[in-house]
Amino acid sequence: MKCPKCGYIASDYLDQCKKCNADWVSEKARLGIKAVAVKPAEPTEAVSFPEDSLPELEVPSGQGPPPEQEWQAEDESELRRQLEVEFDALYQRLRKEEELEGVEGKTQEGGVKLPRGGVGRRVLAFYVDLAVLYALSWALSYSLYVAYTVGLAAHGEMLTPSSTIHFIQILLPAWIFLTGCYFVLLHGMDGRTVGKWFLGLRVVAAGGVPISYGQALVRLLVYPLTAIFGIGFLWILFSRERRGLHDLLARTWVIRDVAAESR
């Protein structure tokens, strides 16, 4: 029956609407609907069987668990695999975050920590590198001077102010190339220059791994900025991880080479 007031549809045996509680007695009399008596359901009695009459079920030997147990085992195995994958992903993410924080706390063989390279050691190593570069530059300049003067003599010319300027234009790119090869190649190959080797220092990337040639090149390109007024060394003094501006941009760390010191 449909309620004339709210339109709610319900069974004909009801005398009022369940939704708006409207009286349906007069409406049912108008429509000629007779009330239907609904007999309540009688409670059923539990049927019991004698224990002796129940047959015993025997599981044939050599067969596996029921299908329901097999499904549960497969479901638990799949859940275990998913948990292992999620745990491995979480472990890798935490390890990466720990590596990005620096190499502090990382260990080498034997559980030896990797201590930071101090400012004093790094300054001394830098001056040693400058001395090595001065010696190499002098050797390069002398070799180019000899080759240049021999070339002029072969053409019947002498060393004049204009030719000297031309010689300097050749010498400056050679100096720059020598400096780049010194810092980039040595840092990329072994993580240390002659000065760092002499002072027991090494440049590493996150996690204590060797740096790449690209990182070594970034360090070299930022060197002029850090060398102005000693800004690079001042940055190391106030940095918690003892990193200069070139270390921050290249994502590198300078540590003390414990293995070299022990040797």
C-alpha cells in the first residue's frame, strides 16, 4: 500500500505509515483492503542425535589439507610476500635518507667510524697541492717556452713583446687545463690529491663511496668562489659536518683516511 500523505510504500497489513505515522485504517476501508492477520512464527526445536549414531569421518592418507585450508595458506603466503616487499622498500628509503645526511656514523671494515677532516688538515693539504701545482706549472711553462723559442728560431724570428703576449695566450689555457686535470682526475680516481694523501684525507660521496668525475668537476668549478677571502674555509668552520660550499654543491664530504693513517 502507498501512503497518501508521504508516498511511502509498505505492506497492506499495517494500520499506519512507518515513515510519517499516518493512519491507514480509513484509507484501507475506502480502498476495500482487508487486514491480514500474520501468525507469528513458532520457535523450532533443536534436533539432537545420539552420539553413537554419528558416523566418524576419516581423511584418506596421502592427501593434502581441505581446499579451504589451501586457500588460507595461499592467502597468508601472498600477504607475507607483500609485507616483505613493503619492508624492503621502507628499509631502502630509510637507508637513502641516512646516506643523504652524510657519512657520519657509517663504518668501514672492522666497524671503524669515518671522522671528519679538520680545517687545519684541509688548509695544509690545500697548500701542499698549491706547491705541487707550482712545480708542475713551472715544468710546463719551461717546456712550452723552449718549444716556442725553438719554433721561432726555425722561422728565423726572435722573441719580441708581441710574440711574448702570444706565448702567454698559449700558456694560460695550458695552466688551466693542468689544474683541472690535477684536481678532477686525482679526486675522481682515488678521492685524494697529493696534499690529501700526505695529510691522510679523502673525498667521498654519500655513504662513504668514491666520488664521480662529475662531482670532482663541480668541486673544481666552485673552488674560485670558496677561495675568495677564505669563504670556503670559514664555511667549514661553522658547518656541523665540516663541509665547504664546494662540498655542499657537489654532495661530497672530506674525511680522514683511517686506513692510510694506520699504515
